[in-house]
Amino acid sequence: MADNSAQNRAEHWRKTRNLTFVIMALWVLFGIIIPYNADALNSMSILGFPMGYWFCVQGSLIAFVLMIWFQNWRQDAIDDEHGVND
């Protein structure tokens, strides 16, 4: 049975909110900051492609998929810990 006390709900929300802030910060890093600085990386290349381009195309895709996996895995653990899982 789920503990539906105000303290449990507040703790669940605090952990969920902090996880969301971390994921959003990583999204800004991989979605805005690294692409903005891609020109500085273009002096090197990977498989014939400029490194800035490669990081923006391949690196960001990998990072976003890993962030989705991590957020779902961590949120499930938070929900289980506080008894609010599906």
C-alpha cells in the first residue's frame, strides 16, 4: 500500500524535480552549448567529418537516447521508493 502522506509526496516531488533539472541541464549542454561551440572542434576530424559536425550529429543523438533511458530508469526507482508506481 502506498504511503500517501504529505511528507512522502513532498519527497517524491523533490526527487522528481531534481531529476528533471539534471536532465534539462544535460539537454542544454548537448542541444545548445556543444553545437554553439562546434566551430572550435572543426579543426579535427573523425572518419573524414569535421569533429564539430560529428559531435552535433552523432554525439547528441547518443546523449539524448542515454538521457531518455536514464530518466526513465531513475524515475521508476523514485516511484518504487515512494510507492507511487503504476
